[in-house]
Amino acid sequence: MKLSIYTMGGTIDKIYFDDLSTYEVGEPQAGEILKEAKAAVEFTLREVTRKDSLHLTAEDRALLRSLIEADPARHVLVTHGTDTMAETAEALRGIPGKVIVFTGALSPARFKGSDAPFNVGCAVGAAQGLTEGVYLCMNGLVFQAGKVRKNREAGRFEAQG
Amino acid sequence: MKLSIYTMGGTIDKIYFDDLSTYEVGEPQAGEILKEAKAAVEFTLREVTRKDSLHLTAEDRALLRSLIEADPARHVLVTHGTDTMAETAEALRGIPGKVIVFTGALSPARFKGSDAPFNVGCAVGAAQGLTEGVYLCMNGLVFQAGKVRKNREAGRFEAQG
Amino acid sequence: MKLSIYTMGGTIDKIYFDDLSTYEVGEPQAGEILKEAKAAVEFTLREVTRKDSLHLTAEDRALLRSLIEADPARHVLVTHGTDTMAETAEALRGIPGKVIVFTGALSPARFKGSDAPFNVGCAVGAAQGLTEGVYLCMNGLVFQAGKVRKNREAGRFEAQG
Amino acid sequence: MKLSIYTMGGTIDKIYFDDLSTYEVGEPQAGEILKEAKAAVEFTLREVTRKDSLHLTAEDRALLRSLIEADPARHVLVTHGTDTMAETAEALRGIPGKVIVFTGALSPARFKGSDAPFNVGCAVGAAQGLTEGVYLCMNGLVFQAGKVRKNREAGRFEAQG
């Protein structure tokens, strides 16, 4: 499997600046996670945006779609903020010949006990078994795009529709 | 997805005892990993053996097979030492109606930067996309039972056969 | 040594809320750090404030001083945000019969690779060797209150005066 | 403070080899711990032995003593296995003009939740407050050489004598 990774930002990539007393979205963590996990997956990684997903625009989503459409790889991983992950996944439906899996994290990858390594693992594993389509992997579950929402109160993703 | 987890021991579960200056296989870590990753997967966990996989016997493998055969769950995760994981996976072939995924770790789950959370995530994600059969998830790759070996020198799993 | 710990908040105690995409000062971490480090130090812990140290007031500092003055313990540890740690330390000078050591962290204790466990260790170790007075332990160095400042640009504490 | 660090090996430096299913003493971790903690302490580090402390010989201890005697630094940190740390500390008594502090760990520095960063912090902090002599910092407590033992059953150090 050759994997194309696109990163949009979000909690998974958040870092903390003591001098500003604030978090910001930092460099993409997916590559570090694969390296730390000794993954032998051949991959390329392209940072598309570095944004909290609430700030993503229609243009950002169109850019992501056009990049993936132009990419010869069958397997695509997108790391993304959790708030609008379901929306961006829907915006990628209908690209033929692709298994596209979204993931992200509820806790920054740089935190102890973050869900990020598990989630990226889950997405990479799912991609190898799934048929064409757009999917989300969060909370250990694989959802189809269009049939999932983030339950903000409960802090987890769940099936809908 | 309802997931049945069976644990055999191995590096993933290894702990260190300072008073003995030695390690031993400890309690199964798969449940802790799922909990830490905020996984919403419904699962049961049964510890079958607590062994370095070089010490597993034909009886241990027969016991694992009989437990899985008697288990109504379609999705099965087995955590296992890496040295004979491929062998045990082969011993489970031919059970109808099951997606059985093996994983483990090259570094104990209790180590910083262990591959265990990623690997368990990978196995859980793969299980949801794969068709019936027996598989191994290691190094971010999904292998079919009978077509994989551990390359001890390189410290990773690779396709064979 | 009986150690009285007072916590004021600050980066050391910061947590992240994915549903708010923001951090806040959370529960005091000093006790958890001592527990995780298998410290056999007898201690009490009292949370005085849960604030970013830029928001501490003269009243907060007066309250901290009065609590320590009324405390029979000789050894006192204060965890505190880094921005005004030096200022609060100065405000505690002149309490007789006390070894008061301030510490905190440049990276939240819940982050991988946080300086928090080292810093709390440093403060606890220093407290056992120092004579009466008020001190800061940051960046592995012990400073006297009134002779230290935070260099925000460099992200570290340094001697001054 | 200029700090001279000597490393003897022990649990603090243990690593795990999956291909051997064993732990061994690896590279000294004290320097990494100081770096990760953003310590601004000026230090040199010399690896003297890389041994489980049960295997240290009288020659190893004589070598350590001669190195420290020849070292102009006033502040010395020794990282050491826990089983015979108290014995080696005693073997260093009587070197004039030195504050020598031993530490180590009950859990390898590479483990999550290891006591190593806290312990090294404790030793570095203590060194700056203590007067001449040889000390042990373990479990958050500072002991004088000759007045401490490891309680193997309880897995901690305690005063004696």
C-alpha cells in the first residue's frame, strides 16, 4: 500500500506556547506517529492547511478535493480537526477509485495518553480493508461519510442518519 | 461492532520489576489501550495465556482456537507475542464466519513511544473493513495469515510466500 | 520532612478541552507527580487559586502568605504559573522559620516530555538542603527570591540583580 | 553551578530488545532528562560503567572515586543502579570539597511514568542546597551516605542506622 496523507490541522496537531499561554495548531503529527510506531507503510505527506477545523472554508475543502482527485494513490489518509471532520468528509464523496479515511484526535498528539496514535493506526488499518468510499475513524469506530456526527457534549463521534 | 479480545501475552504486555532486575509478561494491556484512546468499541477481553510467545504450546493454540470457535462474535482481536504470532495465526485458519486480527508490539505498551496503541488501533480499524479470514496487523500493514513472517534482524514483519 | 504544598495554578496544571478548542488551568498536578515518582515524602496539598499567573491579584498573594504563616510546616512547596512566579516569591519574603520553594512548568504536566516532574523533583530536593528563605526552582537551577526573572523570549528563568 | 555527571548504568538506563526478549542497560539517560526538562544547568557527562549495579566491582568503585577526586567540579551527580547505590555512595565518603549526589530509578527512564525525571531533578536541586558530603536522592528524599538502605520488598529507599 502506498498512502497519501493530507493534513488540515486540528487538535491532533496542537502545541502549547508557554510564552503566549495558548495552544496553536503546529506541524502535522501523522508522520511522526507513523515513525514512532515503526510503521513500514510507504507514504507521502502534504500539509494543506494548519487550522482549527471551525475555520476551514469552502475553498479549503475544494483545494483538498482537487489535490486528492489529482493524486494517483488509491489510499488516502486525511488528518483533520474534529469539529467539522464529518462535513469535510462529505465534501469529498464521489471521487472514483479512492479509499479516503479521515481521522484526528480529541487530545493533542503531544499529550500523554492522546488518542492520536491509536486513531491514526485505526485509519491506516481500516484503509487496507475497506472498499472505495470516504470514511471517518474516530473512537475506534469506522463510519461512512454522511452517516456520522460529532457529539460535542459527549466528546465522541456517533452514527447518525 | 462487538469485539472479542483474546490475549496471549508477549512484549505488548511486558512490565519491569526493579527488585528482580527483570521483566515479565504482565496484565493484558489491550483494554487499557482502548480506554485511553476513548474508543467506543463494545468489547469483551479474555486472558488465555500470559506467555512470551516462544513458550506457547500446541495446547495453548488449540485452546485459543476452541475459545474462538465457541464465541458468537464475528470480530476477534488477538494480542500476542511477536516471535510466533504468524504461527498462531496460521493455526486459526478455517474458522468460518470470523474476522480474526492479530496484533502485538515490538516495544512494551508501558514504554514511552511504544507501537502498541497504534498497532491495536490498526487491528481494530482493519477488522471493520476486512472480510472473513485471519490477519496480522504489524508495522501499520495488514497481512494475511500464512503470508507473513517476522524478520527478527530488521525488527519488523514482512510479506512472504 | 513534612512538606506543605500550595498550588496557585499556571501552565503546570493546564489541560485541554477539545469541545472548546481551548485550554484551562485544571486540577493541581503536584500530588500526581509525587505519586507517579513513588515519592515517600509526607505531604499535604492545598489549592489556593486555579489561575493563569498573570491574573493573580494582591489579594491572592496576601492569602497565600497568610496560609503559609499559619502553617506549622517548615518546608513549603508552591506550584505557580511562570509569568509572575518571581513576583509572588518576593511577596513571601521575611516569613521566619520557613524554607519556601516555588516551581512550575513551561509545558503542562499532561504533555509528553513536560518539565513538570523534573521541576517538582528539583524543588523537593532543594527544599531538603536549603536554609530558611524563599527560592525558585526552574530550569534545574535554584534562585533566591528577588534575584531571578523569567526571560520570556528565551523561555527560561535567569539570575538578575 | 557546573555539574559533573558520572553514570554507572542501572535500571534508569535500561532498554528493551524485542528481538532478544530482554532488557539491557543502554546509553546514559541523565543528559536526555536534563535536555527534555529544559534545564539550563551547565554539565559534563562521563559514562564510567554500563552495568546492573549487582555486577559492579571494587575496581569499578575505585575508578569512580579516582575520577571524582581528579575532577575540579564541586557538584557531582552519579546515576547508578538501585541495588548497590548505597554501597557505592559509602565508598565515596571523605572526598574533600565535594557535594556528591547519587540517584537512579526504580523504573527505566524510557517507561511512561518513570521516576527518573523526578529523581534526577531531585538530585540536581538537592546538590545546590547541600553542604559537602555524599548523598542519595530516591523517592523524593535526601539521605546521607551510610544512613540509607534499599528496602527491596517495599521497593523504596529508607533511612537506617
